[in-house]
Amino acid sequence: MLQMRPLPLIYQFNKALGPITKMGHYDISLSLILNKLLQFQGIQLDIYTFNIAINCYCRLNQVYFGFSLLGSLFKRGFTPDATTFNTLINGLILEDKTPEAVELFKQLIRTREIEPNVVMYGTIVNGLCRTGNTISAVSLLRIMEEGSGKPDTVVYSTIIDSLCKDRMVDDVVKLFTEMDEKGIFPDVVTYTSLIHGPCNFGRWKEATKMLRKMLDASISPNVRTFNVFVDALTKEGKAKEAEEVLEVMIQRGVDPNVVTYSTLMDGYCLQGHMDEAIRVFNTMVDRGLHPDVVSYGILINGYCKKMKINEAMYLFRELPRRGLKPNTETFSAILRGLFQLGRCGAAQELFNEMQTVGIIPDSQTYGILFDGLCKNGHISEALSLFHMMDRNGLDHNVVMYSILIDGFCKDKKLDTARALFNNLSSKGLHPDVKTYNMMIHGLCEEGLLHEAKELFVKMEQSGCLADGVTYSTIIRGFIGHNKCYEALILTEEMVERGFSVDESTFPLIIDILSTKGQDHALHDVIKKFMHKDSHGMQEKE
């Protein structure tokens, strides 16, 4: 076009840039605008050209370069319009900078520089919902209702979807009723969200009722609608029923996608039916779909859980041949599988390979390493890895500490376990109930009952409430060292808090009640305990 004489008008250039940008070739559009049009004499850029360039920067996660174009825009005598600011707001949200987007939005309202339109409101609502600020999104909806830009189906659908994800089903129903009262018609996105909410709770009648209502409104469910049903059914252990939904999809002319098949595969894997999962995988390929790294990861994880590491490793090595790159989750699944089979050397080699190919292990991966090494008796290597993380400035979390504390307690190295436990506070970490339980168990095993009881008291004082495991652990510790009075006092306290005596502790309690009943020191507490828990004891018997 630049070779044409006379030169085309700028709107023709903008018209040519539109499709290039929509196809995702943002770098090409930017190059044409910045390196050609801006420097070419005789072409007068307009606000639309600048908006295209700003959008390209935003889509490339370079929103601040988009802001820098505002200077050139002002120099050429243009005033940013609603599209300009909406594009910048969306760019900030795409880069997870929603607070900055909200601040820019508020500034526009305060200065009255731009009258926010429905699209701008919708963009902010989307950002708030993405970051879990659904209540703020609802408040913004109320502000919209008072202004000129009334909320539309997209705004309502975005909030409804977020409320469903937050499992606030009652609020969803209210908002949906409000839409109906205001004559705002729901679309396929709205109904899909409304179906998703009840599915999360296994409320199939409500979900099916909403599907019928959707069909009555002549709105056809799309692939995402069906995927919601498939996902919910597989999570309930109903893979066969989920496959029936897939067949209905095909009958209705809706093509299942990779997500549909992968979800169904995961359902079969969760049930341990690997042959069925492979059958679904092959069906997906036969239908011309290309499995992604998630699809392979599901099968790899399934095989690892079945202790079939060779099959898992075959699929893992097939990934590069299919042009796919293993991710952290894939490596983690294989590592867990290798450790389960006691192949610690192979696991450590794979961990090194993971880092060599440039994949950074996350906290879950390190947790798998610590757990695998400890359970296979390589606790010193686990501690070395822990110190290596420290030297490299990598953060530890409570789970990692807990794994090591448990490992050292079981290895009868209580001093090291105690040192790790005491180190938590200096790292700004707070032990959870599992961490306390592990430490209390280790102390009880070594006969350090006084220290165990002190830690039990400290635990509650620190705001971490004991659970049934805590009580059972310390009660068994006292019984094991013939401290029956203290054990029964704790049992009484346990029952008062609504916890049940577990199967391993229950026979020990019964033994005390039957053999120590004539002991005058214990008589009163036994009588008191029997009165309070006789009903529970009868049920257990």
C-alpha cells in the first residue's frame, strides 16, 4: 500500500491492520505502525491507528509501552477516547495489575475526562472477578445501574460465573432473577455458569433443571456447557455417566474438544481404569484432535498411581517427539512414581534433568523430593537438599518442614526434628496441626510426655486447635507409659470437644476402664467418663 500513488487514506491502512491484529500478529502490526506509518511523510495517523498500536502492546504484555504512546498521541493533537483507556485498563488486567486498572478507572471518573461505557465497566468487572474480588464487582454493578451505562448480559454473566466459582449459589439465583426482572436476556455463557454452580455441589436436579430452562429459551449448550457436566460427573466418580454426556454432545452436533476428552480420561484414571483412559485417548486422536501436555500428564499420573512406571516413562519420553514440552506437573508425577518404587537414584537424575531443560521446580516438586527421600530412608540427603535450598535463597514452606520433622522423628533423631520445628518461627512460618501432631508423636515415642503435653498446651495458645489425631496421639503416649489418669482426663476433654476415639486408641481406653475400675484414684474420672461417653462406646462396640 505504501508504494501506491496517491497514498491511500489512513482509514484504509487501519482497515488492513485490523485483520492482522485480530489474527494475533501483534508484533507485525506494531512494526508496520511504528517503523513505517509513523516515519512515512504524507500519512496522517488518526486516533484509531494509535488505539491499534496500544492494543498490540497490551496484548504483548507491554502495557507501559502502551501508556508511552499517549505522549505521541497528545503531540499530534488527539484526545484519548473511551477505547484508548479501555484498552489500557484491559492491558493492566492482562498483566495481573487489576489494582492499577481500578485506580485508573477511578481517576477517569473523578476527573470526568471520559464517561465510562458498558465495555469499560465490563472490563473492570472482569478484572475484579479474576482476582477474587466478586463483592467489589457486585458493588460496581450497583453503581452502573445508577449511571448511563447500564449493565448488560456480559457484565451479569461475568459476575454470575465468579459467584458460582465462589460457591455462592444463593447470590447467583438472586442475580439471575434480577436479570429476568430487568429484561436482560441470559446467553449460553450465563446458563453455563448457572449449571456449573449446582454441579459443584452435586445438585444434579438443579443443574438439569437449568439445562432444560436453557433449552426452553432456545439457547443451545456449547462445548463448555457440556464440559461442565463431564467435569462434575468425573469428580463424583461417575466416569461412565460422563461418557454418556459426551455421546449426547456428538448427537447434538457439538464437537468434544481436548478438554472434554482429557477430563473424561482423568475420571477413569481416578478410578484406576487405565485401559478405559487409553481408549478415550485413542478416540480423541482418531477424531483428529491433538492431545496436549495436560492430556499426557493425566495418563502419566494415572500410570504412576498404578505403579506402572515403565508405561508412564514411555509417555513422558513421547512428549518431545510430539512437539510437546513436559511441565512441572509432568515431572512431579514421574518423580512421585519413581519414589513410590524406591528408585531414588532415577528420581534424582530426573530432577537434575528437569533443571537442565530449564523447568524450575516449584514447592510441590520439592515436597515430593523430601517426602520420597525420607520415606526411602535417605533422610540425610533430604536435609542436604533442604540446606541447598536455603543457600540458594529458595523459600521453604510448612509442608516441607513437616515432612522433614516427621522423617527425623521416625528415624529417632529427635534433636534434629526439634531444631527444625523451633526454626519455623525464625522463618516467619507457623506450624499447622499436622506439624504439631508429628512433633507430639515423636516426643511421645521417646517417652518425653511432659514436653509433649507442654507442646500440646502451646499449640492451643498459639491459636492452632488440636484435632482428633492430636488427642489420640498424646492419649496413646500416656497409656503407653502407664499414665492412665492423664490419658482418661484427655479422653474426657476429647469427647467434650466432639472428637471420636479412633480405632487404635479405643481398645486401650476399654482396657483401662475394665482393669483400672477399682483403682480409687481413677474411679471418679472413669465414672465421669463412662457417663459422658457411654452412648458413643455402645455404638463402637
